[in-house]
Amino acid sequence: MLYMKFSDMPYQRVEYKDAEKEYRQIMEDFRGAESGEEQFKVHERYYVLSDKISTMMMIACIRHDIDTADEFYSREREYYDEVGPKLESLAVEYRQEVFRSPYRDYLEEKIGKVAFKNMELQKKAFDEKLIPLMQEENALTTRYDKLIASAKIEWEGEILNLSLLRPYLTNSDRDVRRKAYEKYSAFFVSVSEELDEIYDKLVKNRTEQAKRMGYENYVELGYYRLKRNCYNREMVENYRQQIKKYFVPFAEKMHERRRERLGVDKLSYIDAGVYFPEGNPAPIGNPEEIMKSGKRMYSEMSPETEEFFDFMMENQLFDVLGRKTKKAGGYMEFLPEYGAPFVFANFNGTSDDVDVITHECGHAFQGYLSGKDPIREHRDITMETAEIHSMSMEFFAEKWMDLFFGDRARDYENMHLEDAAAFIPYGCMVDEFQHIVYENPDMLPKDRKRAWLELEKVYRPHMDYETDPFFAQGGFWQKQLHIYDYPFYYIDYCLAQTCAFQYKAMMDEDYGKAWESYLKLCRLSASGFFTDMLKEVGLESPFEDGCIKRIVEKLEEKK
């Protein structure tokens, strides 16, 4: 593990011809090895090459996102959109050599059964004949990201992007919120045709990829791409049915309670995300003070978190300030050569800023721990597991919310609980929408919007878009980047939130026991299958009948 500030990390473009030469040599040496031990030594060379490629690509991606107007890194991003699928093809080809190894028993003992199952799924998810389509897909998602980042919204003499407008969307003054939503909506109306065009091309592109792999539609391919190695679409559908039966009624009760608290006759879309008439609790202090409070929190939480956060701060592995040409949203990515997580966010003066210090740092903490594991396959966590690390950290951090919110810390905790619970129906709606879209790839843009509005009635019956020219026409989903960039990812948030609620209940009874379970889950990383690891740390699988009902009963007790 190297220690270096992010700004000092050198960048060098990954030249495809050089990477291919190294991969070919590794594959040749792997085939020529005469024992499992010899093959594993070759496999460790693959780790070094893979780490180098991933690190360079990620540095370029992050620096592009930090300033989407940067011409150099914009060109590098375009380059990797083109070359990335070809590099992935080489990695898949090598991993298939591992999969076919005559010394599989030895290798499986070293890197685990999950790794071999994932190799099997990767073979089903990728073929070099898909490369031109994948390059086009990458270009389309980059085009969407740039379109969203390009928003220039005039607000009282300032020019804001969508992230910087967010505080006004949740302002305590309803008139301010309405004005902000009008401007927010007007931007989406102005790019509506382009949004439709991009998504239409993405759906057709992904459908064609699936057809070329012999699948009926993209759903099956999408599940393989996400390495869903221990559950299938029928289990996900059963989970969604449980959410409709038990969670939606519970969420609607909370929305009704919120309506009464806000003192309005009927909730409107402009009230979404607003929990108190005096306004949502906002963090006290400037960004530097928020980071300082984060340092104190993690130093007190555990020795492991103290070490982690100090490492992040010392190596400048946060970029959290909102800027006009910065990509919207937030994420954690990992730089394997440095064993370093990187947290990207857009602070905007709302409670979202603290969520970065809890949610994204939950991802980063797990990444920091797994980065010490010499078996790289253990880092290859699936998304539903990854999101448990982040969403659960939000609850573990609540003991320190006084540092961030002062005398409104309890308000924040109540808001967080309500918001987390209300999210699950929305997340399931996003998932069901994508199943509908990819099972019916010839739908017209207007049909997709109509389908979204029908799902709103099922999952969020309280939602009223009034006469908004964009949202009332079924366009809300087009602001959800996951739908464009990461198909079928969104249900992972719901599955993880279900597990995080179990940690919440556990920590309310015994915080220390809950923390030890969480720490164990983080260290397990991807060494086991999702459903097996849950059992190992004392959690119930969200797919089990009755799990959702029991969680709702626990949450009802906290209302």
C-alpha cells in the first residue's frame, strides 16, 4: 500500500497495446504452469496488472468528474469509454483461463467459490462481439452525465447547477420551494427530447447486446452483469410483492404524519423531502467544520474507523465541495494501487452533506478494510452487500449527530428514519419500472412515462405532481442517473436498507454486538455469497417470507 495525496498521484494513460501484451504473457505463463502453486504465483501478477489499470482509469474518471470542463480528462474519459470494454475483454479472457484450470481445487481454496461463480456469470455476461455496442453504451451514459451536469439555473443573480439548487428545493418556505421546482422542472423540459433520445438508444443498445448473447431481453444479461450469484428475478419480484403488501402502507402512514407536521391540506411534490415546518435540520458549521466533526466521530467510534478516517484526511481523499462544472451526485471509488478509497460529493448546505460523512464513508471504510486483503477477488463485492456497509453506517453514526446538528440532532434522527423507510417503496418502483422497460424494449418514450405514472399509484399513492410540465407527464425517473447509467442496480439499495434496518434494531438493543457483526460483514467483503454472509453475521435475508413484515413491526414500535 502506497501513501500519497490524491493530487500527487501520477497519471499515465493505459495504452491498450501494452496492456494486451502483458495480459497475453500472463495467460501464456498461466497455461504453462505445472501446479496450482505456480498458477497462483502467475495470478498474483494479474493482480498487479489489474490494479495498475484500474487505478489509472479511476484517477482519470475522478479528475474528469471533479471538473467536467477539463479538456484533458474529458479526452481521457472518452478514450476509456472506447478502450474500457476491450480491456475488460482481456480480463474476462484471462479469468476464463483460471476458470478452466486443471488445478481448480487449489485455486478455489485460495480465492474462494464465489470468485469462480462470478467467473461463470462473467462468461454469460460478456463476449468480445459486444465491444462496439458497449463502447456506444459508454458514450451514451457519458452524454447523459454531461447533459445533467450542464444545467445552468439562474437563481437570484447566481448560476447554479442541479446539486447547488437542492437547498432551495427543501427550503422551509413553500413559495421558495415552488419557485425552485419550477426552475428545476424547466431545465428538464428544455432537455426532455434529448433525455428521451439517449434512453431510447440505451434500451435498444442493451437489448441488442442481450440478443447477441442469445437472451430474450436485457433483464437476464443485466442480472449477470451485476453478478447476482445467489438470487434471481423471481426472488426479487417476491421481495417487491412483500414491499407492496407491508411497506407501502407503513410509508404512507409516515407521509400522512409528515403532512400533519407540515400543516398542509395535501402533500405536493414540492413537499417531497421536507419534514419540518421550520425546515429540515441543516448541519452547523462550514464544510471544514463538518469534516472536523467527522474526524472526531470516527476517532471515537472504533480504533478501525479512527485509522481509516485519518488515512483519508491525510491523503486528501475527499472532494466534497459543490462546483459549477462538477459532476452531480456522490460516490466512493477505490484506487487499488494505493489501497485508497476516494469520496466524491457535492456539499450543498443540507443534511445531505452529513450523509456523505456517514453513507459514502461507510463504503470507504469497507473499501479500506478489504484493500488490506491480498486476495483481490474478495474486493469484488456485489452492490446489495456494498450498500449495507453504507446504509448501516448511517445508523451507527447517529450517536454523534449532536456534533453535526446541535440541538436538532433528534430531528435529524427522526427525519433519517422516515426518509430511509420511505425510500424502499421508491427504490422498488425504480426496479419494477426497469423490468417493464427492458421486457418491452419497443415502448415509445410516452409509454415509458405512462408506465412510471401507473407505478407511482402503487408505490407512492400520496405523490401529487399537480400540473408540473415535466413531472406530471411521468418524467421524474429521468433525473435518476442509475436508470441511465447502472440498469437494475437500484434494488440493491432496497435490499441493503432492509438489512440496515435490522442493524438499527440490533444496535438499539446492544450497540457493541451490532458493531461487531457489522465489522465482521465488512471484513468478509465478497468471500461469501450475499445470503450466506447475512446468516453468518446474524441478519435475516430480505428474500425470506416474513422478513419485511417483521421489520415493519419493529419500525411501527419507533413511530
